[in-house]
Amino acid sequence: MVTVREVGPRDGLQMAKSVMPTAAKLRWISAMVAAGVQEMEVASFVPPAALPQMADAAEVVRAVRVAHPSLRLVALAPNLRGAQNAAAAGAQSIIIPVSASEAHSRANVRRARAEQVAEVARVAEWARGLGAGAPRIEAGISTAFGCSLQGLVPEAEVVALAADLARAGADVIALADTLGYATPSHVRRLVRTVRTEVGPERFGNLHLHDTLGTALANALAALEEGVRGLDAALGGLGGCPYAPGSVGNVCTEDLVHMLEAEGFDTGIDLPALIAAREMLKAGLPDELLHGRVAAAGLPRTYRPARAAPPPANDAAPATTKARLPLEGLRVVEFSHMVMGPSCGMVLADLGADVIKVEPAPGGDNTRRLTGLAAGFFTTFNRNKLSLCVDMKRPAGLALVKKLAADADVVLENFRPGAMDKLGLGFAALSASNPRLIYLSCKGFLPGPYENRAALDEVVQMMGGLAYMTGRPGEPMRAGTSVNDIMGGVFGAVAVLAALREREATGRGGMVQSGLFETNMLLVAQHMAAAAITGRNPPPFGDKAMPKPWPLYDVFDSAEEGRQVFVGAVTTTQWQAFCREFGLEEVRDDPSLATMQQLAAARPRILARVSEVFRAVPQAELMARFERLGLPFAPIAKPADLFDDPHLKASGGLLPVEMVMGPGGQPAMPAAGIPALPVLLGSGRTGLRRQPPRPGEHTVAIAREAGLSEAEIAALLADGTLHAESRTAMAAE
């Protein structure tokens, strides 16, 4: 859910040409509450001589508090006295404005910026003394995106100011685009950096003005960075009298329509909200009201568009607008094959904004693999953005370094030393970005082997896994890239741990995940068994390996090629199995009374069970096993799993487009590829983006990094950048 805070009764009315009567103001506020507005900034506690429109601030707050106890009631106060008056009237949140612009601060509150930070500290200390029930103190950084009196405020100054306000004791730090000059890329950068600096839980609303028509785009940019609270004004009223050139807030109607159309729940009835404008017109008959949606009019049958619920099968993308845990996290991924991409996939599935950096023009070589490796790229690169760039060219390398300078995480899985040669090693990147977390996915962690080349099969052979999988004298690799995938998952775990540490220390650091070490964790139970018994455990492929249960095997059914596995690992399960399949002579044999006796008699038991099963169809066997509560499974091949009823019904298959087919030819449009094997509070993780075409997002990423259209065009022309359109590829 996104909370839209209505600020018209404060920020809007302060710029109105006439004073709205108190009674009319209260009727207007009540109409907005009836439309579903849950949070509202209703007054400013400033001297009436400065803003006559706010002379009734205390009266309005008291009346609204009584009439609408469920409304979160917000007021603005420039100093301690104003905050005390606001709290006495019943305000639950008090915003203390602190301008990022020194010139604006002196014009707006008649104080230097540092003096206003000190005032926030006084207010916060006073509020703490009130104990339970004290109002929340919000520090609102105005002119965060620029000021007509000073111009652009350096982003570093805004971030430093946010840190000062956090140290001053503000419960919440918010950002305001007071002039309406922000752009989406500016919003993304500053919101991301400030949220990282003060912590997501302490980051408040984004206050938007629409001077240059970019407010809705800026709202979407903020949502992508994890912001879930936005300020807007009914009718588009607003603008700071001390920031000349600001023409008004983004309209609540426009913002609510966009959010609802994008699938975000606001809890606001849009037709009822637009109808509330009539109360505003009645109170301010000469005021010009704004708002594109209200001006266009809505049909009487209008209902805001909502995101469709996740599909019951794999026919359409599983979309959800619930907030994902890693939203707002920026990851730059330098990787290929499986280990690094699987780590990036985990982070992307959990909501991180992952940019996959690929070589121009063809992209990651993994895209062109065939045979058993044909599915690598498709499987591990969903939910990512693709930047195709030639890093051997200075302009390409400069762009990549700029991305890394703004990133939370860089991950790579190239050979030792490769990133350092490009100037993209941890030492170089962390010098300009001390909060950077740098993950290296390697064959071996530091030690005697660290410079060796490694593959999944190499570490399976040297790490005992191939021995345990095969038959005696015939080591066999596992039938999947088990260490690559698990190594990527452990890399993601290391990143999450480093993020938690950064919250405490304010600094990033380097973490690593090792392919060999991953294998060793998987084999650890067999190492422990060797230590306990004094001998190597027998390989799982050894048919002569003794098993401690009478039944733990694969059997043929009545249908050729359709096998089942079933196990009976307790006495209760064994007795129930015997009753079900008419094996009373085995069950009642006094020489088979214990599990040890049954295990010793496995050869004759298995022969008898095999005889019974060969007369029963596979589906009937499984139905009887399920009724008994036995562990069982059909022997499935990979292609069988596309139709698995549990995977389809539980959201476990994502409709991922197949990027490559055999021989590099386009394959089927989509197939059900497994989601992460976790269930979050908001449900299964879904598919937000298909695996990208080579450079599909190159232009957008370059724009966000600050490159001009002319610069981008030149880099595309000389081959430094490469971009492919998804639409164009589909047409081919």
C-alpha cells in the first residue's frame, strides 16, 4: 500500500489569494476523509501575520481531531513554540522544515541551516520528555532538489543534512521537491542515498511539486526506490512563498489515479475525492484549481484499475505490488555462467535493482551456450536490467565506474585479478564509495588454491561429492550445477549480512563466496560420518550399500518406463504398507519383528514388493502411498515438471521467455521456470522482468547516469554501447 498524504489544507491554502473560512475548510477536510484519505497535513503553526490563511490552525486541528479520530493528523511548525502549540491542539505528527538551501533557509525561517538543525534537536528533546503519546517529529528537507534562490544544492550536502537531522533526534527525515525541478534520475539517486544514510525505517514522505510536469514520473522513480509515502494536494494548490517559481503541488487526484492504475492500493475512492473539490470551490470561489484527471472527468462507472491477482498457472507473469524486502537496493553485476548470475537472481527476485553489465555488442557469452548449458542464461537472469558496454574503451569504463559509485552492491565472478586490472576491484571502487558492498564469487576462498581455475565438476571431484554420488570406482558429478547455484545463494547471504553490518557501522566491505567451500559444506555430513566411524561412507551409487530400512527404493510399475520411489522408515509405516498391499506373511513373520531384522532381509523383501508393484499402475500406486502417508515420488524428467500440479497451483513456476533455443535460434516464448523456493509474507517472489535482451536497458541506464542524448547516440554509434529493443526482437 502507498500512503498519499493530503497537504492541501496547509501547503495548498498558504498560497491561496484569499482566506478560506474555517467552517468551509472543515467541510472540505471531512469530504476528503470520507473519500478515504488517511493522513493529512491540515495546518501550519506560524504567526498569523506571516500566513493569515493559517490563523485558525489550532481551531482546525482540534476540530478535526474530534471529528475524525482515525485520521493521522499532521501539522507544520518552524520552531519549538509552534511544535508545542501544534501538540497542544492534537497534532500527531509535526513537521519541522529545514531547507537544504542556505539562502532559502534564511528567507523561510529566518535562520541559518545549522541553526534550524539545532531547533530540530530542541523539538526532539522536548517531544521525548512527553513520554508515551508524544507526537512524531518529522524533519522535512525542503529545496532538496534545488532552489530558485541558490540553484542546485549539491547532493552530498543534502545527504549530510539528513545525517545531521537523524543525529538531532528526528523520528523521520523526508525530502521535498519544493520547486518542482527534480527529475526521475535525481529522485532515484537522492532517495536511494538518503534512505541508505538514515535507514529505510526512518525515511519519510517525498513531497512533490509539479512546476515542470515531472511530478508523476518522480513519484514512480521514488516508488522504485522503496518510498511508500507521497505528498500531494487536492486541486494542485501549493507552492512556497519563499521559493519563487514554484507553481503548485502534484494533484492528489492525478497521483491516486496513477498509483491505482499501476496496481498500488491507496485506500482512496477517486470519484469521491474529485467530488470533494466542490467543497474547495465553495470555500475559495476565485481560486484556480488544477488536476488533469479531474479536468478530464470520470465516467460514473469508473473504478480504479488494480493489478491482477497472481495467476493460478504459468500462463501469465506472476505480478505483485507488495513491497519486496530488497526494494531500493542497487546492485551492479559483472558475471557470466551460473555462480554470479544465480546470486544476482536471488537479489533481484527479492526486489533489488540489478544491472547486469554485459560486453558489447553480443552480450554475455552464456547467452549462446547449447546442449546441457542452453538454459543457463534464461534461468539465472530474470528480473535484471541489461547494460551492454565495451569496458575496454575509456568512455565505457567511465560509465561503469559511475554506476558503481552509486551502487549499494557490486558482485563479480571473474578470474582472480580481472576486475583489478580494469580498475573495478574493491580497493578502487570503495575509495569513491565507502558504503559499497563488494562480493566476489570465486572458485576458492583465500588459501593455497585461490588462483586455480575452478568448475563445478572440478570441486565436486576434489571435494568428495562425485565420490558420494557415483558407484565405487566410478565418481559421478551431480546432475545439476549444485555448487554454482548454492555458491551464488551463499554469496547473497553474505551480501545480506554485510548490509546488516553496514547499518551499524555506516561502511561497506568486501565479502566472498567460494565454489570449493560450498561443496565442502554439502559433503560435511559425510566427513562427520567418516570421523565417527573411522572409515569412508559408501557412495550412494553403490547398490550393495546397506540401508537401515526395509523399503527405500525405486520400483517399476505396471506401465513400462513409469517408476516410483517409496520408503517405509518406521515400524508404523511398514505395518501400514504391508496391510495395504497384502504382505501379511512378511508383516507377521516373527523373524522380521525389528527394523534391524527387516533391513537385513531387504533382498527377499524387495523381490516380493517388486512382484506386487509390477501389477499396479503408477498413478494407483502413488494414490495408495499418499493415503498411507508414506514418502513417495514418481521418477520425473525435467520436461515433466512444466505440468506439475503443485508447482503450477502454488506459484512455483514463472512464465520466463526462453532467450535462446538449440543452435542459438529463438525458442518457445515462455516456459515455467522455478521461482525461489521461499514464501514471504507477501507471497512467492514473482517475475517483474523477463531475462533481458542484450543491452535492452542500456539507453535508460546511461540516461540515469547523467549522459546526454547526444553522448548516448555517439557511444552507440562508435560501438562503446549496444542496445537491443525487446519490441524489435519480438518482430523478428
